[in-house]
Amino acid sequence: MTNLADAPPQAVSAPPRQRRSFRDLVLQTEINFRLFGMLVALAVILLVFHVWSGGTFLRPENMLSLAVQASGIAVISTGMVLVIVSRNIDLSVGSIVGIVAMTYAVLMTDVMPGLLGMAGDFPFRWLIALGLGMGLGLAVGALQGFIIAYIGVPSFIVTLGGLLSIRGAIWYFSRGAAVSGLDEDFQLIGGGAEGSIGGTATWVVAVLGSAAILALLYYNRRQRRRYGFPLRPIWAETLLASLGVLFVWGLAWVANRNFWPRGLAEAYARANNIPIPEGGLLIPAGLPYPVVIVIAVALLMTWIATRRRFGRYVYAYGGNPEAAELAGINTRWTIMKTFMLIGILCAIAGAIAAARLNGATLDIGVSYELYVIAAAVVGGTSFAGGIGTIPGAVLGAFVMQAIAYGLSYVGVNSPGQNVVAGIVLILAVGFDAWNRRRGT
Amino acid sequence: MSLNRRAAILPAALLIIAACGGPGATQAPTQGPTQAATDAPTTAPTGATADCTVAVSWNNFQQPRWAAHDQPGIKDTVEAAGGTYIDADADLSNEQQITDVDTLISRGADVLILLAQDTTAILPAVDTANQEGIPIIAYDRLIEDPEVLYITFDNVAVGRAEAEAILEAVPEGNYVLIKGDPGDPNASTFLPQGWDEAGLKAKVDAGEITILNMSGDNWPEDAGTYTAAWATETAQDNMETIIDRAVAEDNTIDAILAENDSTAIGVVAALEAKSYGFPPLSGQDGDPANLNNVALGKQYVDVWKNARELGKAAGAAALALCEGQDMASLTMEEGLVDPSVAPDSLTAQDFETPGGNTVKSFILKPTPITRENLDLVLEGGWVTKDQLCQGVDTASAEAPEACK
């Protein structure tokens, strides 16, 4: 049963039709109750901070800052879900982020203009650096994965070693100094006014997103009918479609209510001879690139986890390793691949972190492992293996960052933030344990 | 592996990580380039110092400054006088450092220079040395023992220099205070004390300056935002939040007091991400990336502690102690360290420690670096011109003199 845990369990046992309680109605929509609960929790958290801050918190700019700050953790947490689901742990993610971020910085400021003879105007230099960094992330992940899966050293030990030794290697790599001054194209990965896709592109994303939701719901219904699976009632389908479309358009609206800062907009207007209208020039910034990256990674990883053979193997192994092995799954290769995947995700998060800083410091990525594990666990991933969803982990990352950002916004300092974050972590897992014992 | 056992492992993991990240993480990273010392005195060996062995116990080499600047400062001074230099690096471990001190003593140390991992955990090693009659210099970090000679930069003066520069540039308006790790006395006590000595609190009380990021009503502990482990990314997130809030409430940020360079880098990144412009910003350490920001006009002042000079002072003091000079009347030779950083009195002064001890001390002065005096860090060989002027348009009239 556990290997189906990321699919709505209600899909397996058709809901009884005769009872009409509210719970049944919710069950008929097949909305994942836990994910829905987290969305509600997130909304409540945001509202609490809105009131606490005297009504200035819920602004598009703030929401996008929050989302950008959560992006690195959210990206890695999608991979951490698969690692934890297959009964392993990766403590080295922060160090991998650090060494890859330092790689980008050293490549672009030192190695490329020097050794490789690629000056700052070399075409797609930033993309080459990005590729090399992701290659490094993959290689580190593959090495750790190999030692874990084929040699049989516990992942806890291997990645703890990785945490220490990779962090140490960063020092030698940068000769102990902070490195700054990345390519301007690369900096866009980090967001900010210029690092956003713009108003028009955001609306296009909204149109495509809602079309995809409708198409998926339709396809899903057709497939169910074809194979004789129970169908959702039409009212539930309509509700799901409207909620999904509403969410996508709401997101686009928030992103486009976030305008360029006045100074930047005016400089842009002067440079392009655009008259500045009364009340200032309002250029919608749209979705920041880090947020676009999170959305893309979350979709891709959800597809891998739920629709690809590899993803199903991961859940099968996590649910029952012996059974998976006996069923003929190449479990070692599967495990190694989860670490390769998380290595690449760390490289993406490293790019976001380095681009945001316009450089790399020695301590970039420090304690990411704790936040990433917390995000996955708050998102419903179980250390018992076999249970955990990717959207849950992404939401978990946003919930944790919403708390950190909100407390910081109202002026609570880091010790207070840590106290609250710790309590939330325990509450979330406690809720899961209680919920599971109650038996759904 | 059973499920229960695995569930039990995570908290253990977190503890281990916390333990590993602990001591090192609470120090401000102080980065510098790796260059060999070139400006050491080259006098011939003389009498008593010729057979003097000066032993140094470093708590770590993770922070680049120790190996890059402090070590050459001490080593060259000692070796130029014909003494022998030996050292050990404790890799951020209190226990290792105590073992190191024992080893250094058995290797024949006549004087010990200790960069202590912890001001009190080092005391067993200090007792051992005291019993052997070996004088101890507490280097850069205090040791709570009445017998030591304390040689350091004045951390309160660093804070004072930061605030003096910023208050002169922005005498009134809205200030943001970015502090370091809440567990580090430099962050919570000494640097804010320096800010107040420069007149920050008086101006706040007079209503000329408003602190935008107060977390409560108490001064100074609720003034400003702490940055766990002095981490740049944390400072960046915090600063973004503060900018968001200022924009939402229609406040402008006129100046930012950041306690050190790693947090100042995060502040600059946040200002850039929000396209906010660059209000006057402080920092300390003289990291190359920050000095570059000073040259670029993104950071107003960087308070520089010339570690090479600190090393020289410690090396010379060690040699004098070796000759049997009394700690109480120890006098630093005039011109040994650069006059701009030399202590007010060249004779060792009493210093009251927070732990209630009175020790002899030499307290050196920090140097505030702004775009007007960037040549100082070039002359000292602290950074190269390439590092300092990276991205500066040297043809522009606005480029700092040092880059032209």
C-alpha cells in the first residue's frame, strides 16, 4: 500500500456513495487531504502575520520575496523526498550547494577568463558554467550514491562525511576568500526586478497553466472511463478545475502586481525615451526566475516520481525493500540514481544562491540540509520510508519560509525564529503520526 | 535497518551537525588573500633572543586571515631576531588545543602565543604553562587568567569607527542595524557599545535617528537584526525583508550599520536584488570582496584590522618576554607597528576582563577604510589592485584615486 501513498489513496477504494457527510464530499473530490490542510495552514500563517504587522504584510512584493527566499530549499526538497522515501538521508546537500556555487563563481571570475581564454563577452558563457556546475553536482551525488548503494556504507555516514569534507574542500577551492562578480546573464537566475520573466510572459504562463490543468483533468477522466475506474462526480471535476485555474491566475496576478522599483523603472524610461506618466511608470515584473525554476522542477519531479518507472521503483523500495528486490528491481541502481538526482538539484539551488549573492562566500549553503529535511518532513515525508510527495515538500518549504520571513518582517530575531520553526516541525510530524494512527 | 532505529538517528544527526557547526560558525569569517609577508624587519640575530622558541597554538586555520596575515607577522618577526617559530592548529577543537599546548611545551616552547578557541576552556593548558613558568600571550581573543598578556585589536573601537563614519555621512534619518551572531559577545556587546560611544544612542534618543528594525524596546539588545553564524545568505534574507517592510510602510532607508563584512556582502546583494540603490553601509575585516565594494561605491566604510601588524606586535612581545622582561613594564619599541594602528600607550596597560581579571594588554587601533584612503590597503600588500578595482571604470571621474 505504501508504494501508492503519493497517489490519492481514495483512488483505490471507491468512496461509498450513500453517506453524505462533509468528509465524504471532500473525499469525492479526491483532494489530498494533507496537502489541502497545508495550503490552509499557509494561508492562516500569512493572515496572522498580516494582522501582526498592522496590515502591511500581504503585498505582492513581500510574497515574491518570500517565494524567492524559499526557492533553493524547495528545489532540493523535491529530491530529498525521493531520498527519504527510499529510506536514506542526504546530509551533504548544503555542502554540495556550497561547492557548486563556489564553482560557478570561480569559473566565471577566474578560470574562464584566465585558463580557458573565455572573456566576459564569450557567448553563453554563463550556460557553460551552469552545465559544468550541474555536472559537478551530478558527479558528487553519483560518488556518494555509489558508495551507499554498491559498497553498502549507510547513507547517514557517507553524506555526513560529504558534509564535512566537501565544506572543507570549498576553502581550498576559493583559496579562502569570498568571490564576487558573476556574469549579468547568470545573475538573472537569482531573481530581482530584472531577473523576472515580465508581465506578458507571466500571463502566457497562466494561460498555458490553466489549459494544462483542464487537459489533464479531461485526460484523467477519459482514462478512468476506459479502464473502468470509478469516476469523480461532475461537480467535483468542476470544482477542481475552477480551483486550479483560479490558483494559477491568482499567482500570475500577484506576480504582475509586483512592479519594478521606481528608480529602475525611471532609468529604463530615460534610456528608452518613454515618457513617465503621472503616478510613476508601473512595469510589471512578473514571476521571478527562481520561482519559475521551482515550478518547473516541482512539475518535472512529480512526473518522475509518479509516472516514471524509476519513481515507482523508489516508492516500491521504500515501502518494502525486500519485496522490491525480490520483484526484480535493480534496487542499487535505483538508490544511486536518487543521489545523482539530488546532486543535480543542489547544483540548481547553488546557481540560485550564487546568482542572488552575485558571488559565493565560504559559508554559502550552510545548514541547508536541516531546512531541506524539515521541508520534506513538514510536507508529509515519513522516515519510515515509502511515504512522501513532491508538492508536499515544496509546500513544506514555503510554509517554513513563510514563518521565517514573517517573523523577520515583524521584527522577531533569529533565536525566536528557530524556536518557532522547531515547534512547527514537531507539530507537523506529530499531526502525521496522530493521523496515521487514527487510520484513514 | 529497522524503522525505529532509523527514526532515532535523525535527532542524533542534527546534534552532530550542530556540534560541528558550533564553534566555527559563531565567528565572523575574516577573509584575506594569501600572500607571503614581505615587510618583515630583517635585523641580525642578537644575544638572548637567538635561542628563544616562540610557540603558537592557533585555534583554526579555517578563517583565512590566520595563515595569510597573522602567522607571517609573528613568524617573520621571531625568525628575523634569530628565534625559532613553532606552531599547531587545533581545527576548532578545545580538546585538541589543550593537547597542542602540551606538545608545544614538550617541544621546548619558551613563550606561548594562544589564539584560544574558548576563553575559559583553554584554562587547563594555561595552568600547565604557568606551572612550567612559560609566559602566555592571549592573541586576538581574551583568556580569563590574570597571568596573560592580551594583545588584540580594540573591538569597541571597531564599532566606534563604523558608526563615526556612517554618522558623519548621514547625521540623521532612518537607520538599519545588521548585527552578527547573537551568541558572539562582539556582536551583542562590544560593537554596539562602540556604536553608542560614537553617538548612535544619543541621536536615537534625540529623535534625529530612527532605527527601522527594532525587535523590542530594550537598547541595545532589541536594536537591529541578528545574523545567525554571521552567514551572508541569512543577512541577505533579513535585509530583503527589512527593505520590503520599509517600502510597504513608505519609509526610506538612509544608512545601514552592518557589524562585519560577511553581513555587509549580504546587505549589498539584497540592495541589488531590490534595486534600492546604495545607502552608506559599514563593515569590518577588510575582506577583498568588501574593499572592492568600497571601490565600487556599494559600501561606504570598511574598518580594517591590519592583522600583519598585530602579528608583529605579538612576535616582538614574545621575544621580550623570552629575554625575561617583566610583563608589567613591557614596552613596545616605537615604530615597530605602524603608528596609525599602534596603541595609545606603548607600555602595557591594565585591562579589566568581563570575568573580573586584570591583565596587561596592548590594544591596537583599527583603520576605517573609505574610498578616499583605499591606497592604504594596497600599500600594505593586503589586497592586489586587481582584487580591489575589479569592475571599477577607471576612466570615469568617479573612480577612486587608488584605482586610477
